[in-house]
Amino acid sequence: MSSPYILVVDDDDDIRETLSEALELAGYAVKTAPHGGEALSLLAEGEKPCLIVLDLMMPVMDGYAFREEQLRRPELASIPVVMVTASRSVREASTGAATVLFKPFSLGRLMAAVEQHC
Amino acid sequence: MPSGEPSLHRVLEHARQLLGLSNPADILVQTCGEAQHLAGARIALGSYVRPGQAWGAGLHVLLVDGEPRAVPPEAVSAAFAVHRRLAATRGPVELERAGGPPGVFAGLSVEPGFQAGAIRAVPLLQRTGRLVGSLLLASAGPEMPALSAPVLPELAELASAALASAERLAAARRDQERLMLLAEVTEEALWDWNVSSNEVWWAGGIQELLGGDGRDVVHHELDGKFARVHPADGDRVRASLARALASMASSWKAEYRLRRRDGSWAVVEDRAHFLREADGRAYRAIGSLRDVSEEKRLALEQQFLARATTALTESLDIDRNLEKAALVAASSVADWCTILLLDPRTDEPRKVIVAHRDGARAARVRGALEAALGDAGLGIGADVQQLVPLFGDEHARALVASAPVMAEVLGEVAPRSLLSAPMRTAGRVVGAVTLVTTEESMRSYGEADRALAHELAQRCAIAFDNASLFEEAQSAIRARDEFLSIASHELKTPLTPLELQLHTLSEKIPEYAKADKQDWVAKRLGRLRRQGQRLNRLASELLDISRIIGGRLQLEPEQVDLAELVRAVVAEFRDEGALARAQSRVSVEVGAPVLGRWDRMRLEQVVTNLLSNALKYGAGKPIAVSVSTADGLAVLSVEDQGMGIDPDDQERIFGRFERAVSVHHFGGFGLGLFIVRQIVEAMGGDIQVASSPGEGARFTVRLPPRRPPETAREPAPRPGTEHAAARPLGDTGGPR
């Protein structure tokens, strides 16, 4: 297996940075992308993350669109995804089996998902 | 001088005269005159006394030499004296001056110089034997020819018979007078039906009822009466009367419509009483007819207005309500009803509602009017109250002139009578209501109906207004809720990096802060974190509130172990330091797993809220949390030993924005328990509180393991909760 890293996809700079920091503090490597399109480019580069933390509301390509695309590509489909959103109602159909966390989430919960997959 | 035996001709002539008299005085005069003539007596005095009448008050007639004279009192007394003798003998009495009662003779000497000589008197006897008076003849000389003997009694007999007949006639006249007076006093029309001859005699208010003039009594055949009955009622009434006649019924009653002379209809209540022979056959009916049009009209009007109001307040869709109300009108007080609605911004007609019993015809007229809505003429007169009792050519011309489409409309509608009133609210005219009658109901509107149109139009206007206000309120509420939703999202977003960053900072304290400063830094970071959490909670409450109100509280149930969830929440509170701060020990008593299908997040919210309150109000004393099952329900209980809750407040605290303590003391929106209850009830459960001041409080939540399958339950109405916009809370039952 390639060295595990967590991919954080969120359009908010502060969230990307504070989340990265917190995860790094916990001992994980972190890469970030500001929207779904960049996330796909990053994933195309080769190494796959052990977990993707995916914001839903993003410009250019939002979480739903990214997820759809991810599921269409066999090499990406199996990567576990934690969807985060402030919005309570999430379209079930498009999230599939991913975990959903609601902002602001407790770090503990995120860590539970991280520890499970990474 | 006596004239000898009367000829047959004379006798017959006298009898003929008598037959023509009905006045007792005339009868007496005629009799006295004839007697005087036949007997050659100078004085004739006739007296007639009714039963119970004193002699002096009776009728006395005096003829002297054939001429009537005033009767002096002495003569009356003299006649009385004679009458007494007649009463005793009951037959003719003859008195001579010589040896006769002097007073009598003196009394009868009525002429100066006259000296009564002989008196012949006969009683006036009725067939029944009753003595009703006397006939007295007096002469100046001693002889009365023998004529007096055979003829006087016969004359008296004739007179008695004539008087009796006159009496009967007078009685009949009195009865009739009484009847006429009665008829005049009562407003009813009296009728008397001779069944065999089929003649009907009318009296009383029949003229007014039918709208004529003159007080003449009208004779009609029974068919004449039915000729004026409304065609729709005729058969029914005839049949009912026939049935009553044929049966042994003694009375009959019916209500129907009679046509007045002016063509309008009166609703009458007809009552009759039958007179029957011994064998049960009815030979006569006496009845009275009462005009109940006004009563009926008012009653129907009330009924109509009540039904129209129900229609106007039936739903939230004002157009539908107005259509329904128009249909109610078109089925009761009118044949057609139209409601014209103006656009409040431009005062131009924007919509027209047309109602008629026949939906297809109504649709045709509506179609025609809708196509012509732009026609300015349609709106003309919308603010004028109109009454056209009888629609004529000039009205038609005026209508068509103002709006050409009216030609087509009038062709379809053929109005008989028209009534309209503006819908006015807050000083503006928002439309007009028009009622039209046709030959279908044959009703004509009158002045009294103006109030009806006005009342109807006003209620429509009010309903219209309410609908507008309601929509505005709804709009405002929607805007508010949307804003709340957006606001809380926006508020939550920065909280994520805030909390994360604070977490990172506190993790890094050992590395970056000087050893002796670490506690100081940690404490301050803790404050920041708590404030962040508080912001989080507040934003969540805001969002929840807007969702709950908007009925958008959607539950997404999944398999949850309540016991494990409670343990997790308590652990989180502990980790976060809340327990330490409140200085409360929390003991968790959970046994076996308590499984159910619940919305995990919402359930957590309930537990968190209750625990949070317990810590807040627990005054540092131990808190007991327990999870168990009872009667198939999951039971969660959170108990503190703090200040307790006054019984008066125990219901209130579940209300929105309610708090049992001062705002400044404990902070928050006061929404916590309200939201908890909404969630618990949406899950099909309930929450109770047991508490007394100074002795803490125990909150107990009971939940069914899954939401009952019935359709969404409305929260029971409670004071202080908003219900105007409340709709059932939904359960998405989402699959996972």
C-alpha cells in the first residue's frame, strides 16, 4: 500500500488549514484541494489517500459531482469518503455508503472515521 | 172612526210592509199605525223590551191620530201598568174608564184636552212564550169596535214574529260586524269554505296580502284560491288538503307561495279547521292565511349568510372560497351570482367568478366575461350599490352600452331582478358582488334585500382581506425562516475552523508555551472553546426552531442503542470538561442495550439538552442519568438536585422562549426544552417533568422503539406555542 495520507477537499481556506493541522498533529499526512476538480487532478497523480474528507458545497465542482465522478472511476471508487456539510438534508442517493458529518463536527468523530480507514 | 173588517188586500199589504222592516221601531210604528186605523183608536202605543231590559229603557212608540209623537214618561208608566195585567192574563185586556185604574187613563191622556176612554191591549208574545212587549190602543170614547177583538191579537202576532226576525237579523249583523272587526285587527286573511258548493268566502287581510286596495269581501271558488299558488307548490298543497279532508283530521296546515297582484311571491302559512257531520264527512272548513314572507325571508337570509360565511372561511384558498360562496348564493337567494375582483394596484378587473346551479351555463358566462375583462366598462359601478327590482329594456341597453359583452351575457342570463354591492375593505373597493334572479325562481329583489347584498359583499371583502393578510404573514414567515436557515448555516460555517484551530492550539500548548504559563494559556483557550460551543448551540437552536415551525423537522431513523448513545454523550461532556466545571458528578445507570429506530442526531440533541440543563441548574449536586425499558418503551431519565421548578412553571418551560429563571442568569434563547419536546413528540414519545422547588427536577422521556405508523401527529395545542403556521412534523423514514 502507498503511504497513507488524508485528502481534505473544502473551498474554505481556514477549514483546509485548521483541519490539516489537527490531522497532522494526530500523526497523519494530509493533502488538500479547494474543489472537486482539483481533487480529481490530485488523485490522478498516483497515490491514493486512505480517506477523503469531502465538503459538499464548493464552487467549480461540488461534493456531489465529485462523488459521482469518483464512483464512475474504478480506481477511485473504493476510497472511503467522509462528507461534511453544514446542511442537514443530504441527498442520500448520491452519497452512497459514505459517512456524513455535520459542521461543526467534533474532532473526535472525525478521528473515529480516520482511525477506521487509515 | 172604525173602518170595518179589514180587507184581505189590506191585511196582505200590512204583512208585506212588515216583511220589509228590520228595525224594531219601524215594526212597532207600522203595527201601531195599522191597529189604530183598523180600531179607529186615537192613541196607539207599542212597547218592546229586550230580555233583562227595564221597561223604562225599552222601545216605546206612540202614535196620536196616526202621527208619531214623543212618548211622555206618564204614558210609559201607564203602559207598564197595563203590561203587568197582560203578563198575568197573557191575553187581551180591556179597560174602561169607569172603574178602571185612573193613573193609567190619566197617563194615556197625552193630548191636551184628550181624555182616554177605553183601552184595549194585547201582549206581544214570542213563539217561545216569552213576553217581549205590548200593543195598546186607547180611544176618546167608551166604545172600541169589535174589530179589536179578532184582529188585534193577529196584529200582535205578526208584530212579534217580525220583531223576532229583526232580532235575529241584528244578531247576525253583530256577528258579522264582529268578524269584520276581528278580520281588520288581525293581519291574517280569513276564509270560509263551503265544501259542497265549493265556495270560498274571504275576509280580513287577504287584500293586503295580495296587494290590492279596498276592503270588499271576495268570493272565490276554491280553484280561484289555487290559481294564485306557485306552480311548484300547487300539487303538493292540493294533495295535502284532499288528504286532510278525506281523513278524520280536524285541522290542516300548509306552507306555500301565493302570487301577489304585482307578480311577486308571498310565502304564506295556511291553517284550517274542519267541521264534520256525524258520519265524518267534512262539510265546511274555516281557515286563516298568514303572510310569513318576512319571517321566511329573514330566516332564509340568516341561513344563507351562515352557509356563505362557512364557505368563505373553509380553506386557505380565497378564490375557491369565493366560488363556493357564490354557488351557495346561486342556490338559495339568487339564480346567478357573480363576484368581480379588482386588482388592488390598478383598480382594473382582474378576475370574475360566476355561479349558477347549472355549471355549464355558469362556465359559458364566465368565459364570455373573462374574455372581456380588459373592457373598462365591466368595472364601472363596482363601488355602487345597485337594486333593479324589475330588469327592463332600458337597463339592458345601459349595460350593453357600457360593455358590449353584456349582450351575450344577458342573452344567457335573462335577468328578472338584480342586486349588487361593492366589496369594500379598509376604504378601498376590491370588487363587487352581484345577485341576479331570473324566471327560474321568479324572485324579485326589493328594498329589504339591499341589506342582504351589502352583508354578503362585506363578508366576501373581509374574507378577501384576511386571505391577503394571511398571505402576507405567510410570506413574511417564509422570508424569516429562510433567513434563519441561511443565518444559522452562515453562523455554523466559521465555527468549524474555529473549533479545530482551538483544538490544535490546546494540543500545542506543551510544546509552545512556557511550563509555568501552560495552565494560564490552557484556561484561556478553554474559555474560547466554550464560547465556540455556545455559539454552535445557539446557531443550532435557531436552525432547529425555523425547521420545527416550518414543519421541516425531518427525522432520519436508524438503529440506535440508547444506552450506548447516553454513555457517549456523558463521556463527551466529561472529556470536554463540562462536568468538572459544574462540579457535578454524573452517575449513569444503564443496563442492557436499549435498541430502537431513532434519528441519532436528534436523540443526541435531546440527551445533550437535558444533561446540559441538569448541569446548569443542578447547583453542583450529583446528577443521575438512567436508561431502561418499561411497557415496551425506552425510558430515559435525567435527574438533578438543584433549585427545582415551581409547579406553575412546569408546563411553561416547554414553551418557546420560556424560561423559569431570569434571562441574565442562565443565558440561551430558552428554546432548549421546546425543541426537546418537539423532537420527542415527533418520535411518537413524550416527556414529563417531576419537580418541587428546592428539591431538584427529574425529566423523563419515553420513546416507542419506532415511530408509530399513523400519519404525522400534530403536537397538542399548548399555550405559548405557535400554531398559526404549524403543519404536521414529517417522518422521512429514510432508508439507510
